[in-house]
Amino acid sequence: MGKKEVKKTFCGICGPCCPINAYVEDGRIVSVEGRKLNPAQGGGLCSKGAASKQYVYNKERVLYPMKRVGEKGSGEFERISWEEAYEIIAGKLLPIREKYGAKSTIFYTGYPKWYRPALLRFANAYGSPNYCTESSTCFQATNLAWQSIYGNHICFPDMMNAKTVMFWTSNLYHSNTPMSKMYQSFKKRGVKTIVVDPRNTATSCEADIHLRIAPGTDGALALGMANVIIQENLYDKEFVEKYVHGFEEYKAYVETFTPEKVSGITGETPEKIIEAARLYATNGPAGISFSACTIVHHINGVQNYRAVQILPALTGNYDIKGGNPTMAGVSSPCNEYGKVKRYNGEEAIGEKDFPVWFDLSCEEAQCTRLADYILNEEPYPLKAMVAFGFNHRMWPQPEHLQKAVKELDFFVNVELFLSDSSKMADLVLPACTSFERDEVKVLKGGRFALAQKAIEPLGESKNDIEIIMEMMKRMDIHDEVLDQGYENYMRYILEPSGLTLEELRENPDGLQGKVLIQPKERTYEEERFHTPSGKVEFYSETLAKYHDSYGYDGLPVYRDFRENSEIDREQYPLILSAGARKPHRFHARVYRIPWLSGLEKETLIEMHPDDAARFHLQEEEEAVVQTPAGEMEGIVHLTINNYPGVVHVYHGNKNGEANELISKDYLDPISGFPGYKSYFCNVRKKTEGGES
Amino acid sequence: MPYRLTFDRSKCVGCYACHTACLDAHHQAEDENAKSHRAIQRVTDEEKQFEKNICPGCIHCGACMRACPAGAVYQEEKTGLILVNQELCTGCRACESVCPMHVIHFDEAGKMEKCDGCIDRIREGRQPACAGVCCAGAITWEETK
């Protein structure tokens, strides 16, 4: 028997990065268990985290620097040394920068996210404004909508102190499973819950009110609730008078959204819309829980979310305990996260198409139309890409993007796995997982912890930030923080908190920062809102500025995607929703984990039984989904959880890619986000002409 | 018996964590086709029009032990867990139909396979993998008086 140890580390598979105990024997992970660092965590894991061992020891892991020797896309690579890899990078990038300018190089990051500030520093030092992330199609539009109203970063609900919580399109039990005990505590604490979701889910079934609306109609529902709240004088008049910009125009607009009209749009009854509006407005403090991207995956996404996000200000729930506060509990300052600014001295990609993305800066360029930008040299030639975790399956029509990426003169992808996206790269460099490195974690409540390296990196894989530092060194480009090496980088992150790296090493469960910032409510009483008017903008001046040039509205105007006249609804009678949450999936990455991929057949075309009957389809039958953008084969799965008329397919699967069905031009004109969750489709039997 | 492993299907949210944790506890990463001791079962709540996939597992009730004519299934003294001695199993499958959770499998040689309650972990003072990983409180591991 070898040496057994328990290493206190963190998962890195999806966003929340839950704490994990890794049981290690002879330098190898034998098993993993959840760990409890704060009262909201139950100490368990989700299925993805529980499969960590198969994620780390996956046969698709890239273990050595690899140079492409075959055609692009062929997957033929040969092992080279790190030295040679760095030489190739410097030898390719520096001449490209010289000839086409630094802006011709795209710096891209997919998952995981932990090294992002360092990559942004790299892009800045190199001189490119084109630092982009997967958030060009994922979260940032949600924040953009919020910023256009309040001028700050999105404020999440204070669930521990709320009397009512409204969950707007998130299935908590499947999106952040380790928080389940906290969700269960609502009932015990007498907290009222409202869930807005087209599907019946474990979360919606527990709600006091479930508003089951047609996908993409969220804006109409929020305007309808506002209509009730204003009509019945349930809004916070004092706050509105003092702090809101554009209330009269807004009020006149919502007057037309009567519960009856909204019922016609959303499919929910007027009674339930009224009941939910009254509960949210009167049983305060009330918080709204926003999902990361569901609402903004519709072509009216930003305006729909603006309509929803206005509700806290309308009802006096903005920046109060139990509502949507600006400061959720005590915090401790740190460096890096959200503090590194993007170089914006030159036009970035996406800037002409989506100007508001840059006005309400999220410190990244908008690369949703990346394929077109590369192929059309728009707004200028793009010749190289330095990517970490580039995954073309995050975009609509991913194969189109693959073809565009092929045109680049140089593409290096730093990855955990030899993905299909990596096969287009000239170089693939092996990153290590969260289990194979030390990392400073910034936690809630002003706490910090050091994620311990549980095992030595597999093969010659390395920590992403050390790879960034080496690349920069070889190109002789500098950043004062990254020049100091990785240990000092961790110290730099911690510095403002008053903690040292040594103290964290000695306290594996983490410590609270020595410098603490106590939460304050109603911060707006002392500091104006960071919007053009200095107020909460129900009428957004940032958007209205582009009314004539781009057709944006200052008010949260509802436009129904179903009124799209270009699409023949007789040919495409069903609505397609790609990528709705599944508990054991996360984009493309975990399909390669057999313990997870074995949980259900691939690729499932999930339909309501009534729809299946209408199109003569049966459970487990092979079928084809067709949209104006393309076709995909899969297996029919019937579920009464679905909203009738809506077909769900999860994305990211190379054997049946739902995103291939979404047109690359079906975008929200404000954010550039694809309408992943409300496109148009039909479903037919695989063998044409077959009778059931 | 000193411990009790329970499963509450109403609390189960269908996240599959226990199904996967069971594999992690009993298998190497390379065992791609390994079978979890927890099953997947579709249940429907007609009133709420809601379906979910729950993962029932062995509750160590002893029904299989009582049904076994070969004496291959026994109760471990200290923990109260119901275990199988595969050498004694004749493969008659008398246990299969009496299992209230439908979680008994047979290996390639036809020998009965069942949940061992992660007995090695219990001996180290830990809890079964499924109970530890379950965030919804649907699986519990309790000491009984």
C-alpha cells in the first residue's frame, strides 16, 4: 500500500468551482468527495464533479506539446518539446504582428476561466484590442442588460434574507446542485418562491407559483407584471421619483401590456400573472435570481432582460438586504478579477456591429461573428489566434467557424483535450486541470483559499498562467505583474486582503481576509448611478443614442420572435431550444467522460408527447431535426416536462450538434447573442415516407 | 443493525451524482463500461405533469438475503450491511425479483452483484459515496440506536 493523502482542492469543470477532497494514493487520484466551505454548500457534488477522476485521467488528454503535421483538421500531430513550441510561437506571431499589426492576433479564452486576467494582460502587452471570451455567446449580455439600467455589475439576490425569491429561468437543482440544501431551506424558512420556466423542473415543482411561459416571451411577462404593479399602486413611488429616469415613458408603454394581452403572448393565465406580480411587489424584501444566459439566448434577449431587471427598482428591492443588493455580505479586496482593463486604443472586432457592448464595457471584444470577421477580413485582416480552450461548438453553425479558423496563418490552442477545435490548430499545448496546480481562490464572505495541487501534472502539461508567462518571455513582451513569476502572481492577487500565501498554505480550509469591507445598503444615496443620466434608466440613453443608426429602443420594447416574417412557419412549425440545462452536461467537454455520456442516449431530441403524436414520432425512434440553417440526426425522447410545441436538444455533441441548427445570422441586434433558445424547426422520421 | 442507508425518492432531484459517485468509489477511471450499483428509473408525477430520472440504490433491507437458498448473501455484523459472497452464489436469481429497489445485477459469470455500502469507507469512519455526494438529502446514512 502506498501513501494515502487527502488533498484539499477545487473542481474546475464548470463555473462554480466547488471545493473537493481528492483522495490520493501513490501520486494518483483514487476518488473524490465534496467539501464544505460555507453554510450554503451541502458538502456534496454534482455528477460532473463526481466524475473528476475520468476528467483528469481521460484518454483524450493532451499530454505533450503537439505540432500539426497533417492537413488542418486531420488530427495528425507529432510530439515536440516545450522549447520548440515556444520558438514556433515567437517565430510565427512576431512577424504577423510586424506585418499586419498586433490587432490581427485574436486572444481567445473558453473554459476554464481562472487564468483570464493573465491572458488579458498578455493581449494588452502584445498590443491587441481583440481579447475575447466564450462570453460572446454566454453571460455578458445578461450583465450588459443590467448595466444599461443601473450602471454597475449585475446584483444577485440576497437569498438568505429574502421573503420572496423569483427565479427567472433557472433550474437550480441542476445548474448548481451543491447548493440544493439552501434551496430546500426556503420552504422551512417560509420564503415564497416564484419560478419562471417553460419547462416543468425539480425547481418549478417546488415553487409557490410557477409561471410557465413560452420561450422568449419573458419581456412580455415582465411588462405585464409591471402593468399590475403600477395599476395597483404597488410600486415604490419615492424611489421612482427620486432615482428613476424615463418612468413616464415606461409607464405609458407598460399600460398596453394588460394581463389579458400578456396571457395571449406568454400562454400563462392572467390570474397567475397578477398573483405573481402582487406577491413579488408586496411580500418583500424580494430578490430576483437571474440565470446566466437563458433569457439572452433569444433575439430580443437584452430588451427582455431589461424588462425583467427593471422590476427590483420599480418595487424598491434594489440595493436592500433581502432584495438585489450591490454588496452581498462582507467582502475582502483582491487584485486581478474584474480589475484588468482591455487595451482599447484601436477598434476591436465586433465594435461596429455591437457598439453598446463596448459602451457598457465588459473589457472584452465581441466575437460572436468571428467566422465572418476572419473570412471577410472585417474590419481588418485577422491572421492569428492565441487561444486557451477554444471550442467552436460555442458558436451557431460551428462547422462554418471551423472553416474560417482554417484560414488563419497561425493558431495555437492550449487545451486539456485533443478536441475537434484543436485539430484545426498548428500547435496544441497541454494545459493541466485544477487538480494539478496551486491556485488562489477568491470565495464568498471575504474568504480566500489555496487550491492545493493534488497530483503532479500529467505528462508535460502545465498551468495555463505559466504557459502565458513563458510565451511572453520568448517574445520579449512584458507586463510588470506577469514578469514576476507564478508564485508572486498568487501573492499579488492576495495582497490587498492582508493575507499571505504562507498563511493560506497553512490553512487549507481557507481564511477570511484581514482587510474587510462591510456591506452597505442604498449606496445610491451617496453615489450617483453610473449611467448617462446618473439615475436608474428605465429609458436607456445608451441604447436610445443608437435609435436612428441601429434601431435600438431606449425602452424595454418587446418584440416577438414568432413574428419573424422571413421564416415559413408551415415548414417549421416547432420551436427549437438548444442547450437548456442538463445536470450531467456542460457544453462539449464532458461528452468524453464515459460515466456521464452513458447516462442517456445521444443525441436526444426531446419532445412533448402531443407534438410527437402530431408528427407520428415515437419514443427512441431515429429522427431528423431540420431548421432553415441545417439538419441533425438524433433519437426522439418524449417528456411531459417540455412546453408543448418546443423541442429541446443539448448542444456540444460531435455526433449530433444542436448549434449547427441555429443560423449564424439569427442574433440579438444589441448583444450579438444567437437565439439559441427560440429558433424554428420541424422533426421527421429518419426514413422518409415511413408511416407509423 | 447499527447503520441505516435510506433513499427518499421524493427528495431526489435527478442529478445523477450518486450514480457517478458510486462508479468513482468502486472503479478506476479506465473502467469505461463499469456499472453503477445505483439504477436509473423514470418516475412521473401526473398531478404536476413532471417527470424525473431518479437513481434508487440498495437500502440494505435484507430481502435478497432472506430469499437466497445458497446462503450467499449475509449481514456484516459491525455495520449491518448486506453483502454477497460470490463464491457461494449459484446464479439462481432468486434474489433479483424480491429486491424492492430493483438494483441487483449479475456479472458475466452469472454471479450476483450488489452494493457493498462502501464498507471500506465505513471502516475508515467515512460514509458511503452515494450518501456523501447527495446534495438534496435524498440518500442518508445514519447510525441507528
